[in-house]
Amino acid sequence: MPVDFDPFSPAWRDDPYPKYRELRDHAPVHWSPEARVWCVSRYEDVMTVLRSHDAFSSRAMMTQLMLGGEQEPPITLGSLLFAARLMLKARVNPFKLPNVPSLIASDGERHTLLRAIVNRGFTPRQITSWEGRAREIVAACLAGLRADEFDVVRDLAVPLPVTMIAEMLGIEPERRHDFKRWSDTVIDNATGAGRANPFGKAVLDAFAEMTTYVVRIARERRRKPAVDLISQLVSIGGGEGLSPLELVQFVTLLLVAGNETTTNLIGNATAALLDHPEQLARVAADPSLVPSLIEETVRFDAPVQLVFREALADVELAGVRIPAGSIVVPLIGSANRDERRFPDPDRFDVARNPQGHVGFGFGKHFCLGASLARLEAKVALEALVPELRHRRRRDAQLPRIDSFLVRGPSRLMLSEAA
């Protein structure tokens, strides 16, 4: 049975899960001629790709997300002006940026070294130490819940991770709105409508602004360290630190992985609870189910739907030959709904133990910020769930973020229950 599927198409944004099931049943390794990628949909095959680091390279994350599928950025008037701006204001060579290793787009020893450096700021003790601050932020956010209009996304799911990450990095409070703006631009440019013009003026301006700011802060912290994550990451003491451009790559990753992922996790959990009132009642009656609710949300409606890998040699997967150099797309959202791994996978069950879900990745590239995302979501949902019993969703059709990569509501307005 022929299957039509382009992972970049907005046709599946509202509800991709029926199409995922069709892929799993009839084309588990599917060639998408429009996107020119191989889509992998079954759990075991996705796990094979994610765990086979010697056969599938992560460098495809850079070419597909930051370079619009190109191996090198094109030379245009806009890109030349962008380069001149960075050389003058940030005193860095922008032509090195595509070759600067990123945590999610590097392999082998370089990835191991980068991971060791950035792990400095994400130890279990450090994450636990942020719980009190997270509760303060959530309490301030929910103070507006009694207002006429409360948007779970705008008023809680966005400000919580943005504030947390900004404070962890040591960013001035007045720049937090800039961080959210940069994050939105990155998502739109890399995975949304902006992909049609991946090197347009808007994204180049935003990236130049962010790069100039981060490079300046990195140099300041090298001269005068503070008690923040940037100081830890650029410090030479105790080992090699990140270069200014490596720090830019890491901050870009944090904007997406640490900001958008947590925002969408909270938004997806809230939407699922409101759509399944019997499950909401269970969590409201037993708050100890909140950690299980979080894991089930990541499985049921993954905040990150897919990743990219490049086949390093000819490989056979599920009886299909994938040529060397091909871009392979493990469909995280599909693997987490695979009935071969999770019984009755389309049922949302807050008491389920979805052990083995791949919503945070797997192996060497398991999400660095997973523990922080879980902490933030736990604190937010523990406070929000009791209020949801008296609320309903205002919009019959939930508006979604325009992105093929991340999945979550762009707005989730609450009203008093009738």
C-alpha cells in the first residue's frame, strides 16, 4: 500500500498520529521524495538508528536544522552583511560557525568532550537546587489565573523555562524577552515557515544579535567569572572550556531544547488532561501521579517529534536498503505510539509506566536537560492541576506551533467551567 508522507509538510501538524500508524503498518522505512529523506517509524527501528552511533551520524542535525538542508550556507549580500556585522561587533569569524561543533550535531570524541564540559551545569545536585526558585516563578505566574484571560502557554509555560534558563546562564532580567524572541526566530527559521528563506534578513539579524551578546558575555565571564552557567562553561580552570562560538552553539541549543521543549511539555500535558477529564480527576485526587503524568505526556504527545541522522555507509533497516549519505529521520512521536512496544498506545493513561519511551532521545544524545524539564514540569503541574478541575479549554481547535520538529500549543486559553 503506497504511503504519502513528507515530514516537513504542515498537513500533519494538527494530528500526525494516524499517519504515523499508517507508516508503521505499511512503510516502516519510508522514502519521502519531496523531503529527500528516509523516515523510520517503528520503535525498534528508531532505537537501532539512535543507538548506532557508528552507522548514523548526528551531523545531519546541523545541515537540516541550521543550514536548511544545505552543506554550506550560500554566499549572498545578506550573508556578507551578516558576516561583516559579526566581525565588527563581536570580533569573531562567522565563516567558522557552520564548522563549530554542537552538542546535538557532533559525534565521537568531540561529542564526549563537549558533553563533559556542559555537564558541569546539569549535575543532579545543581538541578535539585533550582526547585525552590522554580516554585517561586510558578506561584508568580499562577497569580494571574483568576484574571478574565489566562493562557497556559503565554502566562506559565513560556515564562517558567525562559526565566530559569536566563537565571542559570546569568543573563540580565531585561534581556529575557530577547531570549524568547531569539528562540521563536530559531524555531520558525529552522522548522517552520521561515525555512522557505533560511538565510533571510530576519533570522540573520536575530542570530547576529544573539551571537554578539553571547560572545560579549563569554569574554566578560572569562575575565571575571560569576556564579552562573556561562562562567562554568567558559572557565579554563579544571579543564578545557567552551570557545565563544561553541558557547553560541550551546546557547542556541538551550533556547530550543531547554525552552521550547519544556514549554511544549507543559502545554501538551495540560491539553491532554483537559481532553481526558477522567485522567485529570485521577491526578487531582493523587498528586503523586504527576511524575507519571509527565512521562506519559512525553510518550503520548512528544514535545520533539523527530531528529535527523546521516547514514555513514549503506545500511539495511527493516528489509530496506538505505544508501550511504542519506538523511534518516527517526520519528520519535511515532516510536512512542508503536503498539509493538506500548499496549493500547493511543490511550492517555497517567498511571501508565511508559518505560523506554524515546521522548528525550537515547544513548549518547539523551537530552542533557531532561532532568531540568522534568523538574519544571513537575512544579508547574503540581500547582496547575488543582486549578484545572474548575477550568475548560476555550478554543475548540487547539492552535499549534508552526514547526515540524517541536509539537505544542501556541495558545491554550482557560475559561471557568460551566
